[in-house]
Amino acid sequence: MYYSPHTHLAIARARQEDLLREAERARLARSFDDERPGVFTRLRTQLSRKREPSARPITV
């Protein structure tokens, strides 16, 4: 079986390009600010709020 160094270099270059694309995609995903907070953030804020009775007018 013949081993070609050109094949190895082509595979290595393609893998390097894939890694760079993946890193760029991850960087863009981290920079994106989602408008809605995550589930854990919403649960934490909901559970940390103090429960106060709502003000209702007294009717007779």
C-alpha cells in the first residue's frame, strides 16, 4: 500500500479548517445575547422573590 504525504496534508488542512470554523461558531454563539433568560435563571429569580400578599380593595 502506498502512503501519500499529500493525502495526509490535505486531511490535516481540512481538519484545521473545521476546527477554525467550529471555534468561530462557538465565539459567535457566546457573543449572542439571548433576550429570554434560561430556565435556571428564571427559577432562581422566581424562588428568591419574597411572597407578599397582593393589595385588594375591601368590599362590604
